[in-house]
Amino acid sequence: MPIDRTTAKLKSRTQMILALELKLSGATYEQIGKSLSPPVSHQRAHIIVLKGLEERIQDCHEIAEKARMIELARLDRWMLALEPKKSDPRTVDTLLRLSERRAKLLGLDAPQRLETTGANGGPIETVEAERRLDKLSFTELLHLEALENKARGIANYDEHLRSEEQHRRACYPNVDPDWIAIKGPGRALPPAMK
């Protein structure tokens, strides 16, 4: 006996709702496919979920259009009610605001161009945080310099790092590298060097 079209649509709709609910709860398409009755492949489950989402989006558009029409009807009613009193300046102001709202709802206004500029129409100035190199240890400074050289495309970016390390070991063999003062104010010499 052939399946009635209404019954097939009802089953399809039920399947779609279940698939959407499962997807929203975090199920994979494979899990969704196995949970449907009759079970379907994960590809088919994916198609069912996409179709359900498209229908939901379409429903949202239709609801938004209906809400827009209701709002326009309300604005029309208010404008008609205020029409006899348009000799009053406050009523005219209200009518203008209602008219502006109506134009926005219908999309009649030209798009507004927003341009953000700095002081006196100039470019926007950003303030970069001050680099506090005096807070870095000697080893960290060497690594920072090596990374900056690498970013600039210097081929042997770590060659300088190796030569600095060799120099430190030769000149200060018994001193912890974090104690060596380099390129920064406020760095104290290690106790052994005072």
C-alpha cells in the first residue's frame, strides 16, 4: 500500500526536528543518522540538519516581516490619530519622529556612512605599551634579539645569540646569566662584580 503524502511529510518533519534537536545537543552527524527512524547515513543526516536550519531561517524572516507589518500598522494608526492636531508644534515633532521610524522600517533612508577619525579629523592614534626591557634577564634579552632578527629575515638569526653566549661564558664563567647587566637602566651588577 502506498504511503500517503501527508504521512510522509509528517515523518520527514519529525525526522528533521529530531535531527536539529540532536545537533543542538552536540551530537555528530553519524550519531544523528543512527538515532533517526529509519536510520540514515551521516551524509543524509547532514542534509536533514541543513534543511531544518534553512526552514528555521525562513521562518525567522517571515516572522520578522510580520512584525514589521504590525509595527507599520501601529505607526499608521498613530499618525492618523495625530493628523487633526497637526497645528500644534509638539504634534508636528511627534509626526516627524513617527515618519522617520516608518522610513527606517521600510528601508527608505540611504545607508549612513560612518567614518571614525582621530582628533580634528586626523588619523586615529594608538599608544603602544612601553617596552620594559629592564625587566628581562640577559638570556631573555638574547632570545628577544634573536627573534627580532629572525622576524627581519636575517639568515643566521641565532648566530649572534651563540656568540653572545660564548662571550658571556668566557668573561663571566662563574656568574649566573640573569645577573649580568645589559642595555637597561636600573640593572644592578652581581655581588661578585661590585
